[in-house]
Amino acid sequence: MPEIDSTFTALPYRALGSAALARARELGATHADFRFERVRYQHLSVRDGALQGASDTEDLGFAVRVIHRGAWGFASGVILTIDEAVRVAEEAVAVAEVAAAMTTDPVELAPEPTYADLTWVSSYVVNPLDVPMPEKVALLVDWTQRLRLGAAVDHASAAVQQVQENKYYADLAGTTTTQQRIRIHPTFEAMGAGADTFDSMASIAPPVGRGWEYLTEPVDAGGYAWDEEIDQVPELLAEKLKAPSLKAGRYDLVIHPSNLWLTIHESVGHATELDRALGYEANYAGTSFATYDKLNTLQYGSRVMNVTGDRTVEHGLASVGFDDEGVATQSFDIVKDGRLVGYQLDRAMGHMKPEVNGGRSNGCAYADSPGHIPIQRMANVSLQAAPDGPSEQDLIGMVGNGLYVVGDKSWSIDMQRFNFQFTAQRFYKIQNGELVGQVRDVAYQATTTDFWGAMEAVGGPETWQLHGAFNCGKAQPGQVAAVSHGAPTALFRDIRILNTTEEAGQ
């Protein structure tokens, strides 16, 4: 297992944290935490064999958060001196003094054990930021050149985003943690024009909490089948450009994890963030139909629907050892046998709602920058496979007239996470249990409870895959977090299908 970057551990965060926390205690704070972060981002993009852009940026600084007179106070800084750490602590307490006059319900935190000087590092082999940039550019150039060999491909692009996130946390209770996370998001896309349309076909490879080995090693060594997919995509695009337009109606759907993850994210992940369910948060994605009064009573979906939140799963984008409130991360139930049984929450909400997770935070506090306050953020929210569930081919064989759905593309959902529609990279027509070719101009539409209630079967463990995104937005000022969602291939009955071309003309 890699060690924490020595250029991070050489920074003076322990001294700064001790000074800031001591000053907050002197000023009467009942809780104070100190968070020191260095986050490095590198992004490369290539189009048609030529480098289009390269960036390498760093976010470095620290933050102090306090509870004083029953109110939150927060401040941050970027000057790495003891005097600045003390000043930032004083500013956080001063903010709380002002906020106290407007705080009707004093802030209290759910209890959490103390963790003394623990270290956590994510699971990877090669830090992508240690790989020479020319080597990475050469790989992306090769991808686009190979894609353009396909007769249907007019243009091809490829990109890779890489992040190294280092974080030190300390609080007045005595918890201190030091962590390092690596994540990477490679992608490519082929574009082409047919006789009466133009379209694209992108990789369905997920972003992951892995290192550079994800792009270069065999699947059994932590890599992905890039060569196989690059060979397939031009042919898939050619078929898509010639595919017939689908007639709108109601169809059974067999949905691959590369598409279903996004439906989980939008209709389950955001909807079960407790701050949204309580009406405290509405930015970016609105509030939630799954309000707190529905806990343990709302039938979210069919009895084969079992959804967990998990910040511990290996290679998950939201996986970490400890959250930004010093809470050890966990796995927990959100939907059990189709019924809503839990939410994602932080320490303040854990104290407010002791019925959830036994009155303890489930480790879902996160800030994307030292300049931002921690908020409740999404865990890796995943649909579980059936232990003895069917194979993907078995699921397809259960459909007489339907569609097989692969890869995410565009989507739309309302501000209560209830009415939605999703498209895909590709839709295949299913007739009498067999795939008979791609179709175009397709979107599936439903309400959240109708959709998940129509899920008749989930595949076995061999169909389960972890997908996700780097760019989940929330809060104001806006914050961005990476999150994964696992899913098996699943069968849904009698779902409304739109013809997107016809809809666009209305």
C-alpha cells in the first residue's frame, strides 16, 4: 500500500492545527476542528491525435470550524504561519458570535469515538501524477488515432482527469487523521455523421479510485479493457448512425450498470440526502419527495430493491477512512426490500434525528476545498445484486418486446427527485429474448417510485459494476464531489419510452 506523499507530510499542519485549536478553546468554543488540505488536479485532453489542453493546479490551505454559543463559525486561510492559524481561529469564533444571535436551535453534534493519529490511504498502485506527462499524452493520442481508423469516425477525442487529495483533520476531542486519496477518470469519444444525422459513441469505462494502472494493466491487475473497447466503438457508432428510430410506447427494459448508476444517483442518491429531505438544502438538485415522515413507511420500489450507502468500498470515488467531521466511515442501508429505511447524514443531523443510524453520523460530511465548510455529501450509493440472481443474458431472455440500455448520456429530473427521463449511449431492441440491433431517438421516462416499483429482477454478483462521476454539485457556494454507484444489470417492466426526435418537434 502506498504511503502518504512526503511532500505533504513535510508541511506544518500539525503546528498550525495545535495553535488554531488552542486559541478556539481559549475563546470558549465548545467544539472546534481544524482541516488542512492539499488537492492537486491534472487534466489532459486530446483531439484527433493532437494535444488540446493540459492543466496542473493545486488547492492548498486550511480551515477552522467551531461551535460557539450554540452556533457555527467558520473561517479559512492560505498563509501557513502560526499567527495566521490563530487569526483564522479568532475569525471563526467571531463569525459564530454573530450567528448566535440568529440561531434559534443550538447546534449539537452526534457523539463519535476519538481516533488518535490514524492514517488512511486509498487503494492504488501507481500515482498518476508521478507518470511523466509526455507518456500520458502519447497514450491518449494513440487512442484517438486508433478510433479514427473506423470508417464511420470523423473525429475522436480522449481525456484523463487525475486527482490527488491529501487531508489532515484534528479536533478538540482529540481525533487526528491524515489521509490520501487518488482518483482517475479516463474517457474517449468517437463522432461521426450518417446520411441524415450525426452522433457519437463514448467509452463506458467508469471513473475509479485507482491509479495509472487503470489505463495500462490487464483487467485482472486493476486495468480496464481499453483495447477491446477502442476496437468496438467505431463499429458501434456505425451501427448507431444507421439504426432505425424507435416508435414511442411502453417497453420492458434491461438496464446495464453503465446506465443505471446515473438513475440511482439522481433518483435515490440525492433524494436520500437528509438535508434535502428536511428541506435544508435545495441548491443544484432541489429538495426531496422522500421526506422524513416517510422513513420506514415509503415503498420506494419493488421487494428486489436493496440500496446501501457505503464510504468504505474499495476503489469507490466517495470512499475514505474518515469524513471531514472525524467520523469513521461506514456502510449502511438506505432501501431494504423496497422500503426506505435510512438517509445519508452528518453529525449535526445525527443528533437531531436519533432514529436514523442509531443517532450517529454515517460519515457523510465532506468539503471539496480548504476554503469551503463541510456539508453532507453523498456516499457511494449502490443497488445490490441478488446472491443467486440471473445472468445478464438470462434477463434479456425474459423479455419479449423491450430494450437493452447501455451507457449514460443526458438526463432530466425535477426538483423533488421524482419525475425524470434518461437517455443512453446505445439502446438495443429486444425481441423474443434476443438482441436484434440498435435503435435511435430513445429516452425512458417515469416517476421514481413507479420506476423502482417496476423492477422485477436484479442480476447476480457477476453483473454488478461500480460506475460514477467526478462532478456531483451541491450547496451555495457550489461544491463538487466525486461519487461511485454500483449496480447489477436489472429488469424493469412496462416503462414509458419517448421518441426524442418527435418530442423535440413538439
